[in-house]
Amino acid sequence: MTIVWGLIIVIAVAAAAIATMLYIRRGAPEGSRFTDGDRASGVFGVLATGFALLAGFVVFLAFETYDTARAGAETEARLVAHQFETVQFLPSPARERLSGELVCYARSVVHQEWPRMRAGTLDGGPNAWGKALFGTLRATEPRSAAAQAAFSKYLDERSDREDARADRTHGSEGVIPTPLWIVLFVSAVILLGYMLFFADSGEGAVVQATMMGGVAVMVTSLLLLLWFFDHPYAAGGGIEPTAMEKTLSLLQTESDIVGRVDAPCDTAGAPN
């Protein structure tokens, strides 16, 4: 969801709430429908506080997941670049094969996994090129001291890369369960509905509109913020594969240094 669409939704909800308040105000008694304004205000304070506490807790939980997904994507990209450099110290032909498969891994993350994460269709299985890299690594036999050190380093980087990938893909699943969304929406409706009972024909229309519009904007904006954090890869403002795209550019530069790298895939990461 883009910022423009978010603004349109906020304005539309606020306009509908204000129009409803002003319509009800025309037939409302002077002083609102409450005979005890202090008691009504106290009840509203309880409702508003409960909604704010619940939403605040969910915002913290959703933002933590969002930040973990963002950090995981960046860490994974850096580790792919590190692995590419590490495999240059492994013996041939493992060196050439692993280099090409790392390029394919990066391409598949950008062009295959990212669109599926946006659509919410990425399964929990491993990356196909991740499995290919592991198979190639098993067939590698390092003999020199430098190759053995690089082999050990690569294993550590592989484990860290898989952990980072898990953080990245976990964010695409969403952290807010459906029952919690239902509670949030029901609470928002109750809060806005309760505000209508404050309709007062003896009070100015501008004051009534401002009062209702302020609550509507706050509640709607908070729900949209929760939706944004719960969909970190949504198009139009979510996390982009910028870090992995930079890694692909770096791999191309380093390929010119270490020699030609034949990637066994097309530009989208699909096997040739």
C-alpha cells in the first residue's frame, strides 16, 4: 500500500465519520444523549485507553518483526558477497561452480523470492540454489591450508546466511493473527460508534466535526500502520531487495577481477 492510498483511506474514513456525526447531530438533543457527561467521558476514556494499549502492544510486536525482516535481508546479502570472496580460495572446479551458484542464488532472491513474498505465496522450503550450493560443497575436497581455512569459513558463513534468510522469509508470513485483527477492528468500530452518542445540536458543527474527525484519523492511521508493519514486503513502500541488488552488482565487479563466472541460470535465477 502506497502513502497516497493510505491518505485516501484515512480521508475517506474521516469524511464518512464526520458526515455521520453531523447527520446525527441534527436530531440529537442539546447537551448530547448522555445525561451525565462526566460518566460518559470516563467510559470513553476506558475504551480509548484499552484500544491504545492493545494497539501499542501490537505495533511494538509488528515493528520488531518488520525490523528483523529488514535486517535479515541486508545480512543475507552481505553474506552472499562474503561467500563469493571466500570460495575463491577453494580448489577448482568447486571454486568456479560455487561462484556461479552464488550468483544464481542472489538472482533468485531478487527475481523469484521477492515477488512471492509480496504476494504471500513463498513457502517455508529452502532456496533451490541453496541446496545446489550445499551439494557442490559436499563434493569439495580442500587440501591446502588456505583451502581448508576457506572451507571452514564458508561453512560458518553458510549457517549465518541461512539464519538471515529465515529472518527475511519469516516477515512475509505476517505476525498479527486473524483473531487479533478482528479484535482491533471491533474495538475501532466501538470507539467510533461511541463517539456518535456525543452528538450535540447545541454545539457548533465545526467543533463536532473536529472531535469526530480527530478520533477517526487517529484510529484509521493506527490500523494502517499495523497493516504496513504486518506486510513488510508489500508493494509501494515495503522492504525492497536493494541490498541483494547491490550484492549482484558487487559480484559482477569481482567477477572481472577473479575471472569469468559462468552462472548456471538465466538473469532471473531460473536454471538453464
